[in-house]
Amino acid sequence: MARIHELLAQLRASAPALAADIEREVNALADRRVFGLNFERHAPEAVELPGRRVRVGDKVRVLAPRGQAPTYMNRALFRVASIERSDLGRLASLVPLGPEFEATGEADIALTVVVDDLVVVAEFRDPIYPGLVSTGTVERGGGSHGQPGDKPYHAVINAENFHALQALLFTHRGKVDAIYIDPPYNSGAKDWKYNNDYVEADDLYRHSKWLAMMERRLLLAKELLNSEESVLIAAIDEKEYLRLGLLLQQVFPEANIQMISSVISPSGAARNREFTRVNEFIFFVMLGTAAPVKTPDDMLLTENRTIKQNRSPIWNQLRRLGAGPARTDSPSKFYPVLVDPSSGAILGSDAPLPLGSSRDTYAAPLGTEAAWPTQTDGSDGRWELNRGSFETRLKAGQVRTAGRGKQGHWSIQYLRNAQIERLASGELETVGKAPQGWLEIDYAPDRPRELYAKTVWNKSSHDSRTYGSWVLRELLPKRSFPFPKSLYAVEDALRFFIRDKRSAIVLDFFAGSGTTAHAVMRLNKQDDGRRVSISVTNNEVGAVEQLNLRKQHFRPGDADWESWGICEYITKPRIRAAIEGKTADGTLIKGEYKFTDVFPMADGFDENVEFFTLTHEAPLRVQSNREFSRIAAFLWLRAGSRGRRIDSLADGWDVTDNYGVLEDLDRTDDFLVAMAAAPTAHIAYIVTDEDRLFEAVTRDLPTGVEPVRLYQSYLSNFEIDAMRNAR
């Protein structure tokens, strides 16, 4: 490796770009694991940015002529060397990038193209400077941007999800409680693209491209999750579940990961000469202390059984029945329990017998009998509790006798920790006290038993055809989306981790039809929660629709083309319809929600949502404070996406209930007074290039207010992230 780096140092002098490319590949090879999941990183990915203004120095692609399908020429990358005005409009001189033309002998080709025929491309190792443009709101949750709000706003972001995740690192790093994703299943059909090309079934690198795509996004998602307690939930089918499982273990080595098998199509999807598929898989990546909550539903059989049948015994054997049951496994837990033979009352215990002593040598006190942990074969066993714990439970009435067994030995029972917890929660209740002194306990009549769900889910509510496609059809008549998730399946999966987090932040960066946001709103209605969803989806147009649009001479960037994209055609109208209870034409939605919370779909939800499109800004314009309106939404999101947003700074500063922005440092005194008068304002954004001035303002801020320096913190966030993703 040392010799390779010496040669690279020499190459940098004559061909720095080539040296940098080679160094990236060498570093990637050096980083490969001997064991584990190995795959080609296929760096870098690139994404087209329709609508982004073309500037000198940009990477671009040439759009296919209207009415024609793209060719290799339209997949090649160019750099804009110059832009000049002419009678034809703005003309760009292009220099080819990459190896696309080498095989054809066109490596030295130079093109002059009308700027309108270009689309800007961002590779994932290039720094981006995102902005957010609002494209609409729905406000039914109290308040509005013009006044203090009640509920926070959900966000729907139209963007390539990798860039959106980078942007969210500025607003939500370490703050997300749950991520639910339903990534492309890599079926070989035209369901996802890599570098602007559909990945076909016969692509030899299909799986490694999918893994490279997923790894980049999961690494960013990891930084968004709260490391102390959060969960990432990923649904997948049989084509990639093995690779996804290994990838999750590599990205989240510290997490507790479980995989669930969930029935989503009871009728099944027939496979040629294979078992009929009825299920998909769901990975739960639990970080920190995250764990599923207990519920009355085991997700497997409770639909077919009564709650009473589903309850386990309250009292358990004190004698060890599981692993390590012998006296020699824990000698200190071999001691006599003293029983009154006439009443069965437990009077106490005595010291453990030394390992070499026989129980036959022990003489019980007068009027008592010694109960021993004798196994069914007559050999010495051991108790579950040491003597100290036993005496504590005895005083609390949590130990009892249960008669004599077939061999004449006393059966001793006790309450396990889980049952004591159920007593504290109210699931179990004390109904009296036995004459012998122990508690009499039963299940509370109005509280079903709560337990951990099983790893196979078989719920009629998870049928994706009935409760995915049907629900979407009611919300968006005459519009279709391939394989939407059951609303109730997503709701159930999230409930296990955010049921008790009524202000949880939930992210879905493969949002598709918007089921996750819909499920979060359902959960909020059930307990008057204030959970917030962030839904990220691109505006990719389906393969069939693309063919039809090209025939009409439309292409990416045209309004007619973009109107058929996933975000504009499905995600945004679905979430709007769910909140308003009306279809796009104003008709009340038919049908009703079912299961946990039954009510008419026309009732909608008391929620707020804002729709955004991610833009790509010039860093110099941001740094010089000429793009504040494009950055304003990020400041609002970071402060909690509630109430009024500061979209302009006509007076040089402004303060809302949640945050403040200071642009004109000559108005610092006014700003500080306003911040002190807003006790819930917890972030202060200060626009300055000078360390001394920033520190001076920070020093006088109210206690507990987080100071954020603009635009240094904003710009460095994306520059550092780009350096990290350069390989």
C-alpha cells in the first residue's frame, strides 16, 4: 500500500483528477472486509436535478430530443465549460466526463448545447447546499404560520432521498425516534433506477447496486436516529432480505435486530414451481434501550382466541425447571422452606445446606416440615430464588404452597418479576389475602393481558390488497400505485415503539404513497398525540407513463411530466385527502377506518402538513445571506416545525414562540429582549462571520437556548458530509 501511495503522489502533480479517482478506488479496496457482506460500492451515484438553473462548472446531462427515448449519449456526464448568449438562446460549451465515450473514440468530443436541453446532475460525493420551497399546506391541527400553532406540522419533501437525508442532518441529527422504510424490492421489474437507468433482472450487478444504494442511505439514517432509544423498521421481500439483514448488522453492529415474517396476502402470489408467497419480512433495528411495548395482541393467534385462553398462570414453580436445575448448579439455592403441615402456611426458611450435606441430616423445627427443591427423579434440585430474595417475597405475600405432589413433596410457588410488574401496572390486581398469609391475585377484569408480540404476524388487517390498495383507491379515485402497504400494518409496526412517545418524530425516506404519514396521524388520533412524520419521496414518473409522455413530446422538468411523478400524483394528494376527508374534487371520502379506531374516513384528521420541494442553492449566495427564504424552512424544522415561520427579516431580526433569527447585530438588544419574553423559544440563529460577535450574543442569551451560527453551521454540515461520502 505504501508504494501505491507514493505513485499516487507522483501522479497528482500531472493529473490530479485522475489521481483522486484512483485513490478513492484504492481506499475502497483497502476498506473491504474479509468476512461479512462484500459488494461493489458503485460510486458515485448521480441524480438529475430538473429545474435547477445551469451554471458554469456544473455537471450536466443532455436531455433526449423531445419524443425520443434516452440513449447512451443522454446518460453521459459533461461539465459546463462556459455559457454564452446567442440568437438561439443561452448556449453551453460542454466537456465530457468519465469513460462513456472512450469505447467509441469520442473521448475528446466537445459539444455546444442549448442550455434548455441540459439537466444538472449531482454526484453523491459532491457537496450540495439544499433549500426548501413550500408548495402548499393543509392546516386542521390548530394555528397556522401566521399565528402560534397548536399541533406541529408534518413535512412531505419532494427530493432524491440521499440529498434529503443530508439536509435533515442539519435539522434532525440524533432526534428521530423511528424510521419506517419500504425500499425497492429489486424484483428486476422497472421499479427502481440506479444512476438514471432501470435495474433489469439480468443485470449481473443488480444486487450490489441495490446494496450500494441502501448502504449510503442507511449510514445517513443512522446519524438521524436517537442513539439512546430509537428504531429503524425496514420491510422487504425474499429477493433481498438476506443481504439486507447482513447489511443492517454491518451498519448497526451495536443494535438489537429482529426479523418478523408478516402475512400480507393470504390468497398468495403464485410462483412458478415454487411455494406460493403470502408474506414479507420486516426488520426491526433497535438502538439503545428501544424495545417493543407489550400489547394485548400477540400478532399471531389472538384474533382466533379469547383473551382468557391467552393468559398465562400467575403463580410459577419456585423449583428451577429450566437450564441448570441441579443443586450443584447453584448450591446457595438449596435450602429448606419451612411449612406448617396442618395449614400449608409457609413459616420461613433455614440456611442453605453445604454442598456435601444430605438433606436427610436436616431436622426441621418442631411443628414444621421442610420442603426441598426435589426433582421428579428424586435428585436434589435448586430453587429459583436465593434465601434473601425468598424471605423478601414471603413477607410481601408473594410465595405460597400449592399442595403436595404425587411423590408427597410440597409444591412451592412464587410471583415472578413479570407478574409483580403486572401488579404495578394494574393488569393484575390483589383481590384478598389467604388465611395462610399469601396474596390472592387475579387478572383485572377490564385489563387484558399484555405480552410481547410473536415473530410471525398473521393479521387480517395487514392484507395489502384490502387495506393498502383499497384505502388508496378511496382516497385517490382512479389513481393507482403499485403495492401500497396496508395502513394498519404500518400503524401496528410503529405502535410497538412509539405508543408511549406522543411527541415522536417518525421518518420515511422511501415514502411512496405516504402510508407512514397516514399511520402516524392514525396513532395521534387514538391518544391525542403530537407525533410528527417526515415523508421523503422523489417525483419519479413510472415507466409506462414515461412512454406515453414522450409520445406527447414531454420530458423531465416540464410541468406536464412532473405532474405524473410519485410525489405530485400520489403522495401529496393522498396525505391531503386523508387530513381533509375529501378527494381532490371535493367529494367526501367513502368508507370508514377499521380495527383499533373505527370512524368515517370523511372525518379526516386534526393535523397540519406542509409540502416542500428540495432545491439546490449556490453556496456563495447562501453565505452572503441572499437566499434566506430558501433556508428559512430548515430553521423552522430544526426548531420543531410548529407555529409561525420566519420567512423574511425586514427588521433585521424576528422571534417566534419556538425560535429566533438575528441578522442585523446592531439590533442585538431588541433581539435579546424578545428572546427573554418567549420562554418556549429554544434556538437562536445568529447570522455573522465573526467569532467575537457570535460569542458576545451567545453569552447574553437566556439559559437553555441553543445558539446556532449562520451560515457557517449550515454550509459546513454539507461540506463535511460530502467529504465523508467521497469514497
